[in-house]
Amino acid sequence: MRIISITNQKGGCGKTTTAINLSSALALAGRRTLIIDLDPQAHASFGLGITSQQADKSIYNVLTENDEKRRPLESCIVNVSKKLDIVPSSILLSTLEQELKDKEDAVSKLHNVLVGANLPYDYVIIDCPPSLGFLTFNALRAAALIIVPIDMSAFSLMGVGKLLGMLELINLKIGHVPRVKALATLFDKRTKYSQTMFDEIKMFFRDQMLDSVIRMNVALKKAVPAGVSVMQFEPYSTGASDYGALAQEVLRIEGDSEFEKAMAEVSAETQAPAPIPSVPSVPSVPAAPAISTGEATFAIDAPGANEVYVVGDFNNWQVGSDGRLSKSESGRWEKRLGLSSGKYSYKFVVDGQWILDTNNAEKEQNSFGTFNSVLKV
């Protein structure tokens, strides 16, 4: 059983459209597929014609710890079409984080449910909410593959750095390493702007980009109120063709005996998050950190940042007071640490975003498939 999460914190990028139509295309290709609607807005449920169901049979009832409301996963599955089922959403999902906040391993709740269930599916597709909160963390934890739909807009890459940072945090905390693939959506071949944005996105993701491209097509919009996938609504449309091609690409990945390794590693460029006004690029200065006998000074220019930490081998990659940098009037953050001789991997955490030390050209690939800065004392 392959578990794929469809996520992007930006709304309007085709996330739910992708979840619905990829699932439907996989089902039409003969694969038993289950959609889990993990968005409290329940758009995937609506888009597949689930406008009413028993109030106590949703993904909320599967994940809750409330004995009166909890239901087994199997009892909450609704058939959509041949080989395609869904576990609908509920507005109560928005209360789940508060409900589970004191529960150990709460962020692995969905993962544990799926591992514990004996499901007869080839694929489980999880439609995430447009945020990087508790529910999305659960979906990322459960998935082996993450598909990030990215539309052709100026905001398309905003937040991608945070998503990659969350994935790396999952790896550091629990050793789970999902792979990431970007999917170009809402592509309009008639406009030069769309092509320009596509080129920028492809340059950003490089080998992490899926070959399939989802073009703008009115049939995709018309299928939603009809409560069916575009394959059922207009099977010869551009939208149906594009999602059919995406399903075939996913099937080719599955057929590869190296499935878990087939996803190309995140390139060095993906380590720098999308530009953020409050954290400008670091100006060119001599290589950092500065090293003297038995200690190193870590420094970064980020005048708009609220807090900056350095994390690495020397503090078990933990964000804490021992790694907090101090800010000078010029906006430069610094931290001096006593270090014994050896090689250390590290990163800066600027307002929650994990980034490389752009003053230090030395870096190496880590087990997550991304890069760490490297310091030799």
C-alpha cells in the first residue's frame, strides 16, 4: 500500500483537484484507491459527491480519542465508484489538535491508524488542509511520497521552504524520510508569464519536478459541482488527459523496484527557502563561522528576524537557549560556542525556517537528501 500526501500551504493551487483526479485516474487504471479527506473544509468530499453522510462516520471519528465518538476506519469508508473509496472529512477535524495536544505521539496518529488497519488498497491519497499545522504534519508523517501542487503565480514558491523544513524536522525527530515531488498546475500555455513561472519553478525543484503538467481546463472546474472526477465528467478533456498522464507517472514510479529511492534528491538550491522580506540575503563577507582555538563564532545578517538559533551535531540538532544567537544594532546575529576539534554539521533556524549558512561554501548531503553546512575545527 502506497501512501501519498497532496499538500501545499498556499490555497488555490489545485491541491484538492489533484487529490480527487489522481485518485480517480489510479482507480480507472485498475488500482484500488482510498482518499482520506484531511481538510476540515471537506472540499474533496464535496468534489466526489459526498454532501451528506452520517455525522459520526468521518476521518475525525477515526482519529479522535473520545470513546463515544471514535469509530474504526473501515466503518467510515464510503464508496465513490469502482475501485475508488473515500473517508470523508468533518468540521470537527479543526478541533483535533486541541483534543490531542497532551497525547504522546499525537503527530503519528494517522500513521498508526493506517499501519494498524488491514486495508485492501494499492494507494491511499491524503488531501491536506492549506496550512502546515497539526493535520498536515500527520499526513506528512504517514506518507512515503509528498506531491506539492504549484500553480503559475508569483506566490507559488512562498512557503515551500517551510514545508521542506517541516519534512526535515520529521526526519530529525522520528527518522521518517518522505520524498518530495513538485507538480506544475494551472499552466496556461497561451501566456508568456505562465511559461516564465514554470521555468522558475522547474529551476527551483530540478529533479524533484514531476514530468506531468496540469494545464488550465474549464472541465476541471465544472466537474466539482457535478460531484465527479474530470474523467467521469469529460473523459476526453485536457484535464482528464493530464491527470491520466500523472497517474501513469505515479504507476511507473511504483513499478520501479527502487521506489523508495527513485525520488530524486532535493538539490542544494531547495535548501534556501523562498525569499522573505524580513530575512534578507546575507551580504558577501569572509567565510563564516570564524574559528579560533577551541571555539567558533556563528553569524548571520537577518535584521528583520525575531529569533535565530544555530543547531547541529554539537547540540543534538535541538533548538534551545544554548544555541540562541544575540542580535546587534546592525541586525547581525552572533553566537560563540566552545567546540572541540572535529567536523560538525549545522544549520541556522531563522524564525522557524531551517537554512544553510550562506557565508560558508562547505556543505554536505545529509540522510534526508538535503544539505547541511559543514564546519571543521
